[in-house]
Amino acid sequence: MIYAKDLDGKKITASPNGKATCPYCNSELIAKCGHINIHHWAHKVKVNECPFKQESAWHLKWKSLFPKERCEVRIEKNGKVKIADGVLPNGKVVEFQNSPISWDEIKEREAFYDNMCWVFNCREPYKEERFYFLERKKGFWYYQSKVHPEINHNEHQKYFCFKWKHARKSIMACEKPVYLDLGEDILRLIYLEPRKYHSGVGVLRPKEDLHNYILGKRIEKTKFQNYSVVHHR
Ligand SMILES: [Zn+2]
């Protein structure tokens, strides 16, 4: 986690030899202040029932973009407590997902936060070309790796058709907006059919748009809004 709880219950970042407790499970934490990863906190002793038990470098990096008051926000509802990865200036919760997540957990989190969206780590499949875009030529779809062919382009949106071998099937459970982090670009998922054809459609944006959105910088409304989500199951 980026922020731990100090003795006064305040959110503090990791500093060498710092002492603090986990804001979720109250376990003792140790500061991780190396040269590679974002400085963060980790449990001193292995815990089972804490959402912070294991966090990838990817997860920490995205969360670190949020300002303190909107990063790792404790939310209590109906006697339940969750710590949202990040909250956008408009109050929407953003959950970053790297590790596998079950269908039930997706449903449970969406019901809890309600006003939320997902960002899934899709960098590896994209890099390894298990996730690739298709180009349309004379009515047929052709494989075209790492190029972003536009299949339909209007002033506001660009739609892209893709194939994704061994897609994360649990994404099908998501009813809230889903973004796939491909590295340099973010794909807003419009449609996914991983069962038969491993295919889908999305709208591609540079990752800077999501950075700016997190920081509350003004971006054109059409870039991350006004999408109509289509769910085919
Ligand atoms: Zn904990």
C-alpha cells in the first residue's frame, strides 16, 4: 500500500525505518523504500485476510498517481469496509486489477462501490502478442500486431477490433466500465467475447488521458465519457 496509518490514524507514506499499521487489518507494517518500485508499505508478517496482502508494482504505480486524499480511500457501507484503490475527482472509484479475480468478487465489488470502473492489466498479453488488433481489408479481418487500425472513426471515438487468446473470462462479469491497460494505450472495452472467438471491440486512448483524468485535469468530455456499454453474453 502507498499509505499506512500512523499512531494518530493519519495517512503516511513509507519512509526508511518508518513504523505504521495497516489501515485495513491493523497489522504491523514495514516500509519498502527501494530503488525500483514506488515506495510502499508491506505487512511485516504474512496475513491472509487483507486486500493489501500482495500488490504488484503495476498496481502501486497506478495508485501513486492519485493525490493523497483520493488514494486508498476507506469506504464504509452497511457495516462493510473496503479500501478503494483510487477515487476520481467526480467521486467514481477506480479499481486496478492485476491478479486473477473471481466472477463473484467482481459482482460483490461492483455492488459495494456502485459508482466505479475497472482497469485491468493487459500489458503482458499485448507484449506477447496474445492480444492483438485486427485490420479490415476488403471485408476480411487480418492480423496486425502492435498497429492500431481504425475500424470506424468519427470525430470523437475510434473503435478497434481485437483478438485476445486466453482472455480473462471473469471480465465478462463486469457491468461497470472496463479499461484495459496495454502499456502506451488504454482500451475502453465495449464488447468482449472470449469464449468462442477470443475477440472484442474497444475504444483506444493514449494512457495520458487516464493520467489526466486521475489528476483532475481537464480533458475533452468525449474521451472518457459518453460511451454506451454493450454486453453480449
Ligand atoms: Zn492489512
